[in-house]
Amino acid sequence: MSDPKTKVLAIAGGICVALFAFAFVAAPHSCEWGLTAYFFSGVAALLALFATPLALRTDRTVLVRIGLGLGFAALGFAVWIGGLFAANVRIMCRLF
């Protein structure tokens, strides 16, 4: 797995799978700590997904690496929102 393209795809896939799985861990506790933890893990995942091609794909130009980072971040955002709804994370616990 020394190919940079394979490394980047494996790391990005692992981050997305971990974020989606964490939604199911955080969902039962969403009113106590789960929603906050899932929010901050999503932010960290988006930053990591954006930075991964910038750090590992040195065979490409900077503009291509930024484009890949934005694409991975968009995919991560879709996984983040998908996990939120698939795991049924409660956003509003109490109105009053």
C-alpha cells in the first residue's frame, strides 16, 4: 500500500466509516453528551478529510490536492449528515 492514491482513499474511507459508526454510539446519549461529541467528531473528521490529500498526495499540484480535499470534505459532510439521520440522533431534547 505504498501508492499515495491508495493510502489517501483508505484513510478517507476509514474516517468516513468511523464517523458513521460513531453516530450509532452517540445516538442513545444524544441528550447528555452524544450530540456534542458527534458534532465535534464531525468537525474533526471534515478537517482530517480535507488535510489528507494535501499531506499525502505530493505527486499532484497544490490546486488538484485542494480540489481533492474539498471533494473528500463534501463526501464526509454527506456521511456526517447521513449518520445523524440513520442513527436517529436527537437534535432537540426539550423545548422548555
